[in-house]
Amino acid sequence: MSNEYRLECGVRQGGLSSPRLFNLYVNRLICELSNTNVGCFIDGQCVNNISYADDMVLLSPSISALRRLLNICEDYAVAHGLRYNATKSELLIFKSNNKTYEPVPSVTLGGVQLKRVTRFKYLGHWVTEKLSDDVDIERERRALAVRCNMLARRFARCTKDVKITLFRAYCQSLYTCALWVGYTQGAISALRIQYNNAFRVMLGLPRFCSASGMFAEAGVPDFNSLLRSRIASLMRRVRDSPNSLVAIVAGRMDSPIMWHWMTTHRSSFQYRK
């Protein structure tokens, strides 16, 4: 053990001890927020903040409750030498069906009024005021098109096996696809078509060749099989997670996401039968 010394500008980026040090630094703020019992509740458990590294989301059923949570964050920042970037902080109000809440009182952070938005990106996933996943699906469709065109251009002279390997590595991630619950058939169909076309372009296949046939011949899962696989993987990890908040989701079979996961596999079984 060394002598104590102060870090004046945060933890070292990329350091092995940096995540643990940052967790120790910010954990008290998370505890203070959770112990207020102000905010949203799920099955009687307070869920007023969700944090990953330095990205924090505050959840509250009212503007007054949100202001109280923000006051706690501001007091913690003053006491621990933190400074929030209010220009990058945003306010989103989730809508219930067609209900509207106007006018909405202003909310400030550090004396700066927060900008109200209809959607924001959290950890790479687009969250919208209507909880629709169409925007995030479109993000993934565009990203898939970019990756496919790049691979087809750079590796046009490679063998078929190499192209299939590249397709598996770069075109089958479908980031956060297991979280898609509320979407239109048009949005998911556009992504499925993009996935099929990406494989055709990679292998130089005819535009209107059979999608099921080309995937079966190459031993590559089609779009629906890949989506079910991602859902099954996340579903297993959710059920095995020791996290109390995640356990709430796993234990509620009537929740939208659990219902979607179960019906996705049930529909697949009935179709194959």
C-alpha cells in the first residue's frame, strides 16, 4: 500500500483500476438517490436512477420529483468537485397513449435549463417518448448498410469462406436487437431486407435469389433465426442475473419485454410445426 495522494483530474483512461475507482467515487451519489424513495417504482422497488459509467438517467413520475433528484446531484457535485455538462443533458417526457402534458415547467441543472427532446441515445440505443423502437431499428439498418458496402468493396477478391466469416463477424451483431419490443412491421421488414441484401452483395449473388435457400446453403442463420438467438441469449442472462432490478423484469411475465420474448419463440415453434 502506498501513501495517500489526490487525483485532481479524474481517473486514468484505460487503467485497470480506473473502473473500480470511479465506482467508489460515484457510488455514494447512486445510494443517495435511491434512498430518497422519490421517483419511479417497479413492484415496490425504487428505480429513480440508471447508471453506466458516467452516463446517468433519472426517472421520475413528476417534474417536482425530478427537480428534487437533480438537487441531490447538484449538491453532490459541489461537495465532490464535479461539474455537469448541462448542454449535453436532456429532458424527455414519456407519453401515455395520446395524452399530452402541456405546458411543461422548466427543469434546470446547474442554473442551465435542460433542453426538452422527443428522443435521446443512451448507450447507443435510441429511446423515444412513445417507446417506439422504429428509430433504433433504422439506426441499425443504416449501420448494416455501411458495414456491408465497406466489406464488399475491400474484400471483393476473397474466397467465399472468407466472405461468410466476415459477414458473421460484422453483419450479425444487430446491436440491442433483443430490446426491440414496440415497432412496426415496416421497420423490422426494412432491416430484414437489408440483412438479406447484405449477404447477396457480399457473395455476389443475384438480387432476387431465394433468401432462405442462400442462407441454408451457406450454413448462415437467416434474419428471424438470428433475432430469436439474440433474444434467447439475453433472456437467459436476465433470468440468471443477480441484479435486483433485472430480477424484477425476469419475474414479471406480464411485462411487455418478457411477453414479446415468449411470443417470439412460440410463434416460431407454431410456424415450424
